[in-house]
Amino acid sequence: MFEVGKKYKFVTLSVEDENGAYNSTQTWIVADIDGNLLHLHMPAQEGVGGIQIVNDAGAVESEIPNMGVPEKNMVLNTLSAFFHSATPISDE
């Protein structure tokens, strides 16, 4: 069902306090497959833009850069009750 090196949109279920369950959708690359375990990778994403601190006169006093998103890795058990679905994403 899964191929190493391909991107998929994964939907997983999570439990949140007394409010019940909610789902999370994220795009991951399958790095390795070990039976029912998927080793997933999300490359780091560089930040774009940032926040400028402007004084009352309209002059920029300082700037806070957008640091982006760090690289992430995860192991997902496809037999887990928390795994909902995965949809392949084309590289077009």
C-alpha cells in the first residue's frame, strides 16, 4: 500500500481532555517500512518573511525573523486505532 520515498497526506485521531477526539492531517514522506510500522519524515521548511517592530513614527525598530519549521520524524503504526487514513500526493 505504501511506497518508500512517496508523499502521503495522513489523517490520525488524537484524544483531547474532556472534549473527545479530533483528527490531525499532515503531509509526510515515507522513509522506511517495517511491517506495519511506517518511518515518516517531514523535511525542515525555511521561514519566509518575519515580524517588524514599528515605533509610533512608523520607523522599523527591529525585526523578528520567521525561523520556519524544523525537520520532524515519526514512527506510525498503521494497525493503531489512531491511524485513520493516508492519501498519496502526486509530485506534479
